[in-house]
Amino acid sequence: MSLLLTAPMGAPLLAAAAHAVLGPRRGTSWLGALAAAAVLASGIALAAGGPRTGLGGLLRADALSAFMVIVIGAVALLAMLASPAYLAAEDAPARDRRRYGVLTQAFVAAMALAVLAASLGMLWVAIEATTILTAFLVGHRRTRNATEAAWKYVVICSAGIALAFLGVALLHFAAQHAHVPSSGSLGWAELAAHAGRLDPDVTRIAVALLVLGFGAKAGLAPLHAWLPDAHSQAPAPVSALMSGVLLSVAFYAVLRVKVIADAALGAGFVRALLLAVALASLALAAALLLRQRDYKRMLAYSSIEHMGLLALGAAIGTRLAVAGVLLHVLGHGLAKSVAFIASGHIQHAAGTSRIGAVRGFAARSPLIGGAFGAAVLALLGLPPFSLFASELAIFRAGFAAGLGWAVAAALALLLAVTAAVAAGTARMLLGGPGPGAATLPSRPSPGAAAGLLLGLLASAALGVTLWPLHDLLLDAAAVLGAHR
């Protein structure tokens, strides 16, 4: 049992050790993909069983944790399939490839630890570890812009993590005064069981700090400013990991905190907080996307939009809404990974990330251009992709819960987002080459091509049927207290 719980961390750490010892040799280039496949398999195995604990109670897996491990494994697999070809195109020195391999695998292990942590304290430590690891990955190219983005990422996310740490300390204080056993004063199960005895005033401050702190790492307003710079400067597979799953892991922390807050304070406090954050994030993304001229930053601002939709669904809080949120997490991870990986190939071909420098790319490179266009359509919530089903579920649940005004505002903002993103993507993919446009197609490696196609096929399949995940989604929604 402990072996199964530690496998999602152990496989990436073994791959990281191999990269550190053996370096970027031919036999180690695909270790990352194998480790990611092991994480995905571990998540499926965890989902097949009931709740379990391991390592003396430090790790705990339930339906929600198992689902998040599946998301981490799926997105990491796509990113790792694309990494060898990306590093080869960058012509990175052996030392940088070794460091990249070690850091990406440690990053995946830290995210797996975050979702399997049995306590709020260990979750905080794991998310802080992801900040440290990804700071070096954001600055991988060592250019002035990459270094500036890395420092901006560290400063803003550290401020958010500091707020979350204050929230952890206050919640621990409230738990101690509620006579929660010291051994479980920060455990998810223990805090939820004793939430009714927590001091409401202290808990209210703690929850606000936790939502804002972890929300900063999730790219939610108001501490979102690091996201477009970091995602635009990081290597494309790293951007896929950060946008496709790191943001969702941070939002997972918000969902866990919401369970405790609803039991201690009622649903109204966190609902109001999440609604404000959701609409602010959607409005910000819509405003900034309207005049965006960089396609990697366009994808980054799209991530803020999707995190806002997750916050809206969590605020609604019904079973349909929460199931839609979880499906949205997976669908966004798959589509955004494909979009970022394809954008890396486009950038190598064009030599720039400016939208105006890319014209007619779909005709010159049908696979990359088609994959990028399909991923953008998926991110815009069009059928048959899973984001269409997840957004429909969230909006239906919002109207049914009496939050039609918030859903209407979100839909109006999404129209602006759709118009801006569709216009920018059409300029890149359609028409003939313009001045300064790429003249050679970008041909992906077989591994990268397989990752692009797998991501799109999985997203489309989940939009048609939820059969593989239906019961798991409902069980995970029940873990979050959504029963109606």
C-alpha cells in the first residue's frame, strides 16, 4: 500500500537521479516519459481502490487525490514526450540538458507529493518546493528576459506562499484551541471532522489568506502578474507542465481548504470570495487578451481565464459544478499542453513568439499548425472537446444554484476572450506568409507528434463520453462535500 502511494513520487525521482548520474545520454532521453507513464499508471491504480494512507499517515489517497495524480501523469507524459526534440532544437549544452532532466522530474514528484499529502502543512511544503524548482526552469535560457521572468515568478509566488503560510499557522492555532489532537491538527480528515469547533473569526482570516496565497500560485487575480512572463519565457514543455497542471495543483489546495471552510463557516464566505476572484480573473484575462501580440503570452492569459472558470465552478459548489470543475482541470491540462508544445515548434520555425511574424503556418506545417489550431478550439470550449462539456456543466449548475448573474457575466467575458484568441490564432495559421514569417516548416519528432495527437484525441474522447472517469468524478466531488 505504501509502495503504491509513493510510486507517483518515486518514479520521477529515480528518473531525476538517472539524469544526474548518467547525464543526457541516448538511453536517458526517454526516462522522463517512462516516469510520467508510471505516474499515470499509479493514479489509475489508486483510483481503483478506496481511501488509503501510507508512510505513517503522511500520505493519503482518496478519489480526489487519485484523479489529480492521473492529471499530473497525463500532462507530464505529453511534456516529456516533447522534451528530447525541444532540447535538441535548442541545441542546449549537456550541462543544461542534465539540469533540465533533474529539475523537471523533481518538479513532477513535488506536484505528486502535494496532491497525496495528508496534511495542509505537507501540502504547503510541496507547493513551495515547486516554486523553487520551476524558478530555475523558467530561467533555463539564461537570457535577460528569462532571468527577469524567473525573479518575478519567485517574488510574487513567494509572497503568495507567505500568505498561505500565515493561513496555515492561524488554522493550526484554531485547531489547537478546538482541542484537535496535535498529531492531526493540520490533517485534512481531522480538520474536516472538527471544523464545527474551530473559532470562526480566526478561521475566516486563515481561509482568506489560504485562498489568496494558493490562488497566487494558481494564477488567480490579484497575484497573477508572474504567469504571462514565466509561461512565455520557460521552455515549451515546462510551460505545458506549469500551465497544464501546476496551476491546477495549486487550485486543488483551494478546493481542500474550501471543504474545511464550508464546515466551519458555512458556504457563503468562501463562495463570495471565490466569485470575486473568479470574475476578476475573467475580466483581467479578457481585457489583456484583446490587444495581445505574443502567442505564448496569449496562451498564458488563457490560463488565467480557465482558472477563473474553475473558481466560478468551485463557488457554485454543487455536485454537477464540482464534477465539471474536475473535468475542466483534466481537459485544460491536455489542451493547454498541446498548445504550448506546438507553440514551441512554431517559435523554433519563426524565431519569434510574435503573432505578426507567423502567417499561413497551417499550410506549411499541417501537423503543428493543425495541432495548435485544434488545441485553441478546445481551449475556447468548442465541441467535441471535453472543455465544452465541463463549461456546460458549470454554467448549468450556476443557473440552477441561483447564480445566473455570475454565469451571465462570465459568459459575456468569455465572448471577448473567444474573439481575441480566435482572431490571433487565425492570423497565425491562415493566409500566406507575411514579412518576416517563417519560410520552413517545423517538423516534430515522432515522440512529440505522438504527444500532440494523444493529447487531442484524449480531450476529444472525454468530450464524447465520460465512461472511464464518470464514477471517479462523482466520488471526487463527494470528497469535496458536493452531494446535491
